[in-house]
Amino acid sequence: MRNRVRRNLFFLSILVLLILLGSVVSGKKDENFSGNVQAEGTPEFENNVIESNAGYNRLLQHYQKADTGSKEGYLVSGISAEGFPEYYCGAYMNTSGGLVVLLNRKWDDEALEEARKEIYEKTFCRNIAFRMADNSYSRLINVMESILLFTQSDEYQSCGFNIVGFGIDDEKNTVILYSDITDEKDKLFVVSLTEGFSDLQFEYQTEGDRDTASSSYGSGI
């Protein structure tokens, strides 16, 4: 079973990420969302979704062009951890279909204002909101890379637990690890592999649960 899990793991992690980047989330409306609240299924909602997706793709294209990092590590939409600016912590759509961009709360007000201007300029979005978050996207990608490397190591073969999949949840600004880990010591061990990423979220799941649970793997654009 371990060999089969190992062979499927990288594909699953990519699948999880694609699910995260392809779903409209259900959550409360952001206070600084500039558009009107729209019910899902209405023409206004659909227009918001179209605009948000287009703006998000333009933003990724901007980061892609500026990316000078290695393409041998873990990538998101072809972008390395170094390609995402430290102010950027992720993006998702709110319940009105509006684009929400997470910004790094560690930055000062002046730098954040410049970041907002850049995002407006690159997305051309009217319905956009900003939220503060703790983890830069580059940090989240590095966490994903650390977990991936561990699953490809000999140490993983004898660790005593199975990692079924993992993915970035943009709305929660974290990485979710799906595994059959129940021992707190094993959880602490995995966190240590990620240079102490204490926000790592553990979800219990076995390989047999994977297909039935894949549709609930998180949120993002």
C-alpha cells in the first residue's frame, strides 16, 4: 500500500491544488468588498466570477513574468516560491463572486498601500477586497515542497504513517495535510520538516477515503 500511495501522492497534491484554485468558496462577505452582495446563480454573481477569474489570472501572469526562481521545486501555476512577492498571501472568491486578495500583515502601511495599487493595476478588478494574513504564499509553497520531499525520501518508507495528500487553502492561509496521523509526536515531527510551520492543519484521512473526500479539499480561486 505504501508504494501505491507514494506513486499517487504527487498527482494527488496537484489535484488538491487544482481543486483549491478552481472553487468558489462559501463564507461571509468581506467588509471592504466594493461590489454589491449577489446571490449565487444570478447574472450579477456570474459577472463577478468572470471578472474575478480574469483578474486573478492577470495577476498570476504578472508574477510569472517576474519570476526568476528555480523551476525545479514545487510550483503553483508555473510560479516558484520566489516568484510570489512577500506581500502576497493568497486569493479566493467570496460569496458574491468578488476577488479577495490576502496581504501580509507584517508589512507596514506604506508598503501595503503600494501592494494594493500594484494589484489593482494588474487585475483591472472593480470587485476586489483585501484581507490581512500571516503566511506569505512563498512560505506556503516552501511548506508544500518540504512535505513533498519527505514523501519521496527513504525516511517516509519507515515513518509508520501514510500521507494521502496535501494542498494550499488560500482562504485559511495555510497548508492542509491529509493523512492517517493520530499521534501528536508524529504531527510535531511533520511540522519540524517544514521549519516549524505551526499553522499546518492536519485532517485525518486514509487512502480509501481519498476519492470521496476530494471535493471538500479547501477553498481558493
